[in-house]
Amino acid sequence: STNLEQLDLHEKEKKKIKERLSKYASFVKLQETIKSAHETGDIDLILNNTKYSTSKKVDLIAYNIFTLDYQRVKSYVKDTAFPIFKEEFIKDKSTLTSSLRRLFLAYDILENSKN
């Protein structure tokens, strides 16, 4: 996707996201890969829940991306998720980086569905 190329991500990460895009071309298939993320709600309720790990919050946002406020999701992805991803990629935190990749894929599907 053009949006993916504009992101300040390592080529290895762009490649992984592109592979997932081709594997999970539909949002439904992507949702099926997200475990225990079926709660719905407002994005602020998700983000402010102190019982949820960061991975759980990211999975909830990815799972519910089409029902959450678009501008809040866009802001979260660009201003919070990408910086977290860059930090965690260096630390090699696989659970969180996997959740973030799913979020980026869901966001890409959301963006492309608007076009």
C-alpha cells in the first residue's frame, strides 16, 4: 500500500506487513487471528483500562477498528503505535510487535476501504 511506503519503518518490517496483507486480505480473516479481543467499546475506555496490557489494548483496537472513532484511531496509530513499534522492534518484544503489526494491517484495510 502507498501508505505503508510512507511510514518510517525498517524494510524488514514493511515486508512482514506486506506478507500479512496478502495472507489476510480481508478484515474478517485478520479478526480471526486476534485472540481474546472481542470486547467492544470506546477507544478511550480501551486505552484507559489499567487491567489491560499494551498488547491487549492494541489487539482490541485492531479487532474493533471499524467501530471505533476514525480520527482517534488514526491519531493513536500515527502518534502512539508507530513510536512504540520502533522501540519494541529494537528490544525484539515479539508479542507486542505482532499485535502492532496486526493493528497496522487493520488500519491499512480501514484506510483502503475508504478509497
